[in-house]
Amino acid sequence: MEVQRINLDDYIQTGEGGTAVAYTHKNGQRLAKLYNPGFEADRAEAEFLTARTVFELGIPTPEPYRLVTDGERFGGEYELIKNKRSFARIISQEPERLPELAVSFARLSKEFHGKDADTTHLRSYKQVLKRFYQEKNLVTEKFRQAALHFIDQVPDTPKCLHGDLHLGNIITDGERTLWIDLGEASYGMPEWDLGISYHSMHMRSAEMADFLFHMTLEQMANFWDVFFPAYLGTTDPQRIAEATKQFLPFAAAKAPYVYDMAYHKPLPETSLEALIQRFPD
């Protein structure tokens, strides 16, 4: 697919995340997302085509327009949603809205997970992780075998996954609520998404929580405590505990893949030793 060169003099930087920088076109109509140096062009193309597939499935998301580069970095250009704020940003500015947005996030996540996937254009998340462990040497052999054994047991459910499900990846302009950052959208069991959400809501670094989500650690934990029961449709402690136990192995299997994607390096062995305890015996 053709990649078109853009002149950043025509744009204003308006956002920065862990893997990319966002630029708003001065015409006020388009948003360019450029991956940080080190991410290859095919990664940007894959994200763009995936986002286009999700858009065509009818999942609410800004329309993807074209692949772009500034000559060094690669990314995509998308419909600009004016006056938008992420759920994370809203909570940082209006903390009293946390319960409302957590319940909304639960409803919208369930709707996403209930959507039939286009399995001809979206990837199986199970197969994505399986290839990761087979092709990359970033974990101990003990962890690799445990992860692959777990992944092999997981059903390949043909339902949509966001791939990076957290409250920074959902925005609203007050009229429309839309999913963003769909490069990891795929299909499979919802536990793959719930695991990443759990980790994002229970990080230990207050500085990173503020940088990525503009929220305190307490707010993030409180968000999860409202979101997850609403997602499950129950406040029964035993059922919540059972559901949490069920998705934690998914989070463990996914963690080295996400860490490599974000930081281009392997998880420390001490982290792997802690994560491996989550896999079933």
C-alpha cells in the first residue's frame, strides 16, 4: 500500500504515548499518528489495515484515511475527532465521573467483544502469541514452554478483540464515543483483552500512570473495581475472584509480547518467574 510523505510544518503535535506521537493537521480535519523511531513501516501498515477492517465492521472508531511518513517515522492518518477527550483524561479533570465512565467502558467493551470478527482480515490473537514465542528468543525456555502449553489449550473464539483495551484508548467528543489505537485488534477470547486492562489498571509506577493515563494509582484501581463487576454483570465476590483467576494466565502469556512491542527488550527474569506462577499446573 502506498505511503505518502507529509510535511510536519502542516501539523501541530497534540499528543504523545508510549509508542507514538500524534499530530493534528492545521486544517482541523485530520490526525496523523507516527510511531517512534525503531518501529518499522510494515508495523504502521499492519495497524492501518487492521483499523480499516475494524471500521468497516461497524465498530465505532475514527475513519482511517492513508498511510504516511515524515521521512523517518511511519504511521497513519485518521479522521480528527474535534474536542475529544479520552476516558482517562476526563477522569483526571472530572474525577467524580469515574464510576459513570467505568460502567460505560464495561458496556462498550462487552459490545466490542460480542462483535463477529472478519477472520479473513483480522489475526487470531492466539496465533500472534504462538508465533512470538516460536520466533523470538526473549524469555527463558521454562517460560516459553509454559506459555506455549497454555496458549495451545485456549479456544480460538471468532469474536473481536481490541488488543490494547484500556481507558486511554477510548475517546468521546460528547456526542460520539470511539475506540482508537486499533493496531492490535484481532479475534479470540475476551480474556486476552481483560488481562491487559487489569495490568494497566494495577501498575506500580505513579509516574508512568500519570504519563500514560493522567490518573493516580488509586483512581486506576478504583476504575477497575467498578469496571470489572459491571463487565461481568455481578458484584458477587466469589464470581469476581473466579473470573480474575481465569484471565490472569492470559495476561501472563501476553506480557512478554507487549513489553517487547513497547520497549524493544525482554522482560527481566524476575518478572518472568512471577508471571509463570499464573499458568495452570
